[in-house]
Amino acid sequence: MVNAEKSWVALRITLGLILLWAFLDKLWGLGFATAADKSWLLGTSPTAGFLQFAAKGPFAPLYQAMAGSLVVDLLFMLGLLLIGLSLVVGVGVRIAGYSGALLMFLMWTAVLPPEHHPFLDEHIVYGIILLTLAMSNVGRSYSLVKKLKLKKWAILN
């Protein structure tokens, strides 16, 4: 494998770990972005605080109306878990890339305009990376698809 491909695999796994960490922190309140007393397991909505108080810009009323919704919480948390897990293990990378890019786009629209640039922030960068992963074959390298003989999943990588 060439060095560029190894770099893309490392980027895939790293981004997956970022999403998995966000899931775990919100689930258990590990004290990083989510305080221990604000964990999802203790009944706090993982989306309510952000959507109620941080959403700004033209879509703020839409996002504020969704704050605390069980459906929104489930979709957000399942997205973080499944996209992150998929990127780390290398199974379903194509679907994870496209759905992750959609998640990043929605998160970007919640805080328009971004704080430090007229239109760019980390959500756009992550989205571009996720789209690139989805359109490439990087999911096939260092993947559980081959190890577990999941040939029917290969099309999703």
C-alpha cells in the first residue's frame, strides 16, 4: 500500500474515533464536551442544549423547534455511533461517508455564519473528507470486510 493510501486510512479511522468519542461523551457524560450530570443515560437530551442555545442564523428557529425531540436525539446519537464505528472498522464506509457528510452539513447550517470565517468551519472540512472517503476505495484497506469475509458489504465500502 502506498503512503497516500495509508494516510487516507489513518484519516478515516481518526475521524471515526472523533465521532465515536462524541457519542460516548454524550452517552456517559465523560466530562469533556458533556458534564457527568448531563449524560444521555441520566436523561439529558444530547441535542437540546446546543439546539436551544447555540443554534443561530437563518435556520435557528427550525433547529430550536427540534431541541429535545426524542426522534432527533435518537437519530443524532445513532448517527454518531454508526458512522464512527463504520469508519473505524471499515465496513459500510460508503454509506457512512455520505450520511456523515449530511450530518456535518446539518450541523454547519445550525451555526450560520460560523464564528471564525464567513462560511467555513470544521463541519465543512469533515464533510469534504467524508465525501472523499465515500467516493474512494479507502474503506477496503484495513477493513473488517476481508477479515470477516463480508463480501456482500464490499459494495458499501
